[in-house]
Amino acid sequence: MKRVYNFSAGPAVLPEEVLKEAADEMLDYNGTGMSVMEMSHRSQSFQEIIDTAEADIRELMNIPDNYKVLFLQGGASQQFAMIPMNLMKNRVADYIITGQWAKKAAAEAEKYGKVNRIASSADKTFSYIPDCSDLPVSEDADYVYICENNTIYGTKYKTLPNTKGKTLIADVSSCFLSEPVDVSKYGVIYGGVQKNIGPAGVVIVIIREDLITEDVLPGTPTMLTYKTQADAKSLYNTPPAYGIYICGKVFKWLKKQGGLAAMKERNEKKAKILYDYLDQSKLFKGTVVKEDRSLMNVPFVTGDEELDAKFVKEAKAAGLENLKGHRTVGGMRASIYNAMPIEGVEALVAFMKKFEEENL
Amino acid sequence: MKRVYNFSAGPAVLPEEVLKEAADEMLDYNGTGMSVMEMSHRSQSFQEIIDTAEADIRELMNIPDNYKVLFLQGGASQQFAMIPMNLMKNRVADYIITGQWAKKAAAEAEKYGKVNRIASSADKTFSYIPDCSDLPVSEDADYVYICENNTIYGTKYKTLPNTKGKTLIADVSSCFLSEPVDVSKYGVIYGGVQKNIGPAGVVIVIIREDLITEDVLPGTPTMLTYKTQADAKSLYNTPPAYGIYICGKVFKWLKKQGGLAAMKERNEKKAKILYDYLDQSKLFKGTVVKEDRSLMNVPFVTGDEELDAKFVKEAKAAGLENLKGHRTVGGMRASIYNAMPIEGVEALVAFMKKFEEENL
């Protein structure tokens, strides 16, 4: 069996011990005589899986009791519609545009009401996070929306925006569970799991109870109504059961690592190895302003497209996979999520050093 | 390792060799050094997985070239909204009510237009399929909707309704790939995969190309627009990749079994063992009129609730799992999907005979 260091932006690397357990349990989960894939979602065994997953993420994120945790489908892209359909009571919302995902979310919300783009970093290819300490938040805004960690551009809010009392909604797909958060600062905090938690096909939505109402926009599908999903505890219809089971295993793994404070420390240590090298390299340079750098996604370039392509190709041959940057940034991107071991980052930097020596 | 005979209505039994392959490939798919769960959906490896899956289901179902095959999320319940949002151009549709799922689909469609319930078998607890040879199909109906195999009540259309020229839409969740179908008779044929094909979290939609338009109802989310999904070949956003991979393995398994004609033969043989026994039993009786019996879901009762409960409990102890009937029918239900081996049905009937002797 071969294992590579997989720097994919998502779906992305998962903890090896989680995969091993899943393989071991594939034909017989916990003495049930069946795979979790074969298990009725109304069975006691599955109820225990989803209840334990919820309890563990609540513990990891210290989620207050007045928030619901929903395991849904359709990814963040479906939330782009579900959020305005459920929350745009005044049909007005403010969006801060720090990259493609916030842009797409804003465009989708425009189907349902007025969208004010109250800040943007488009002027410098989204290489920074705008100052959000005193934004022109709309008086009648139903919420202020951010994408907290931008997967493509490698930025991360280090301070949450001052929403001037408005509800904050955050897409945290690419920084989910990478460090402690104060959930009480958000109305909704949500993300697709396929970057930092589990297999694609599950989106976790953590939503304050007072935002869950029957008063949704006309034509909102039953499945896209938070109240339906909250009342049914994510079991209105058959959930993505196997994905939830893997997420649950990752939650257990995170607890074993010491929880989110320990993950933050580890993630900072991993990112520092890469950023420190980038800051002194004569060949490679990071594309994001220092103070807004993501711990999860690290884009970098040589400034020479041909050399970039050569790097990606040779890195792949050396077992360092998926380092090609997003087409809108070019160059390279190393996604170093929770499950990327420090050895993977060390191997990457060692390879970069060697490449620099050979190609400068 | 223990394996039981799992008669769950869904999620349900999968072919053991598919699960074994999935377990073997969990840490290293095909020499890539990563799990399919960890693989970018934009990678060549995943593109091959989804392309092969599509090619195989096209071959199995003999899907005409003017139909698209979409791998989506949200289950049949989300299709209940997606269908009217995309197809209700006149805002009128006809629904034939043969159980809970058709009922739910009709109720959801009422959010978007006028729904005519042109036939129903509610008068006899959905124990039969209404005569659909000459129904009052609405002149301006955008489509006629059926649930082709009712999982809860155990009925199946043996002849498709005469739609008088209107587009036929069918939910085939619980009979998907159980026998050959003539796809050209349908506008849309779709189903959640968690009964007969794979893990929950994937819904396959086979849709005639002329029905895929930009002209959808106002407020239709981008993700719920067939055109978005068709144009992106199911990769508009991250798809439920691992589920699609398992579906692909089941398609290969079905081809190895001889395809859908062979499956039909095998499914008829399996069902006959159970129905023949029910027809002569003095203790158990089937709840569905003979001519409308499903090959997949077989409900039966003793007429005595306590005895039913005793049966379910003792069957479970004997390794025959999930035989409890749906609460709206009571009694028992054996779901005997493609992956249920004939030995499982034989074991069930042997157990029923013994139970009958002991309890009559």
C-alpha cells in the first residue's frame, strides 16, 4: 500500500487511522453484521452514530445549547441559497467579498433580495482581508455574510467583522475545526466537510435557534427549510449516513489529539514551517499579505509559469500531490488541513529547498 | 466477522464483494496513494470514476443518447421540489397517489402550482395500483408523476400509466436497476440510490435533454436547476464522490451478474419463493393484491400485533434483520433488493415455516 502527501484543497487528506477503522468496519460495524452503508437511518445503531457525532462536535467547538447542529446535503453551494431563503426576512443582506465563494454566495442571494457588497478585496486579487472594523452595515440587513477562510486565495479573517449588531453568517468550510471559535458570535456557522472533516456530501450547519422559523421565503423547498431539518434532527429524509459516520470518527480523532486548542497549536506550527521558508526564499513567494494568511491554504508562486509547472510535476513524482494552484491565482497551493502530518509539510519544504537550489 | 441477512427497506444490503473491494481500496485507490474520500473531484482519477459510472449505468439501462444522467444530492425528497421548480412551465401537474412518497411529492409540488391528483389507491391503504389506462389527464399538465414501486406498501406498476402524451416522471428509488426499463417512455426517471444501488446521499436523475432548460421558476436555487448540473456534468460543486464510487462498483457488479434481464429473473425467483409461501400460509398473509406486488418490498402480517412483534424479535435473534413493517402498515416487511442473495430469502421462508408451526 502506498500513501502520498496529499495537499489537495478538497476533498482532502483524512487521518490514516480513521480510514483504517472505516476499512476494518466495512462489512460489520460494531457486531451489527452490516456496513454503516447498509444500515437503516431509523436504526438504533445509526441513531447512536449521529447522536455521538453531534455530541462530539458540540464538545469540540463548545457549542452553546441555543444552537442546533444540522448534518445536511448539497455542500456550501446549496447553503448559498438556503441562507437567504430562510433568513432574508427584510430581503436585504450585506456580503463581504473576499474571493470566489463569497462572490458566488452573494450572487445567489441576489435571487432573493437586495445584496449590499459592503467590502471587497477584489482590487488586489483577494490577497488580503479588508478592514472590517467600521463598515457601512445596512440598517435593514438581515445578516452580514463572510467566507472566513478563503480556500483559493489563502486568506483568513483574524478578527471577525464588526457587524454593528447584525447577525453574522460564516462559511468556514476550509477552516472548520482547525482552531477554537466562539460560536456565540455567529448566527450561522457552516461548512462543507470535505476539506477538514470528512468525505464530500455532508455540510454541517450550526445555527442559533431563534433564526430557525417557519417564516421562510415563498417557494422554499421543504428540504431547504432549516426548521424541517432541525425539527427532524437531520433525519427528515435519509441523511448522508456514511459521511456522517466518517465525520464522527474524525471528531473522535480530534478529541484524541487534544481538541481544537491543540489543533490550533499544531496547525500554527505546520504553517510556520512553510511560511518561514517562503519568507526567506529567493525563488518562491507567498501571495497573501502576512497578517491575513490562512493556516490551512498556502498559495505561492515562482513568478514563472513554466517553472511553476515544472515544480508541480516534480513534486508529484516525489509523492507530494495536488500542489497546483487554482487557475485564478496560478502557481502552487499547499492545503495543510488538520489531517496533514507535520512530516508532510517538512517533506514539502525540503523538496522546495532542493528545487530552489536546482532552479535558481 | 459476522454478516446478517438484512431486509432493511433502505439504506439496505449491498453486494458483499463491493464492500470488500471498498475496504481494500480505502487507503490507496488504484495506486493513487489516497482514498477516494481524499481525492479532488477535479482529478483525473475521480473523473474516470464518475465517467465509468455513467457509462455503466447507460449500458445497464440502455439509456438513449438524448438523456442526461445526473448524480445529485438531497435524495428523492429534494427532487420533489426540484421537479416542479424545473418542469412546471404551466404551473399544472398531475400526480397519481399510490402511497406516502407520491403524496409527499404532490404536497411539495403544490408550493409551485396546481396539482391534480388524478388517481389514488388511498381507499384501500395503498394495497393496489389504480387502473391508469384512461385517467383524466389535465390538458395543460406539465407532466404526470408516479412513484413506480412503493417501498412502504409493496406495490409496483406493472404497466405504466397512459399519460395521453404528457411527460411521465417516475420515482424509481425502490426498484432502480431491478429489471430492464424502457427509458424512452419517461421524461425523468430518478431515484435515491440507498435502496438498490449504494450509500445514502446520492440521487440519480435520468432526464430527457429537451426538459433541461434555463426557464425555471423564479427563485430556483442554482444547485436545484437541472441545467446547472447537466452543463457541469454533475460537477458544479463537489459531488458526493465516495457514494458515486460505490454506485460505480455496484454497476460493475450488476454487469457481472448478467445485467438487468438477469437481475429481473433472479428477483422474480427470489420474490416467488416468498410470495408462494405467503399464498399457502395459514399464519402469514401478504397485504398487496397479487397483480400489483412488488419484487422488491414484500409486506405481510399475521393479523395479530403481538405475534408480529414476537416474529420480528425471534427473526432478529436468528440473523434475519429489519423485518419490522412500516408503522402505517404494521406487521412485517421483507425488502429483497438486488443484493439480497437467494439464500437470504430461503432462510427467511424456512424461519417463517418454523414460526408458523410453533405459533399456529
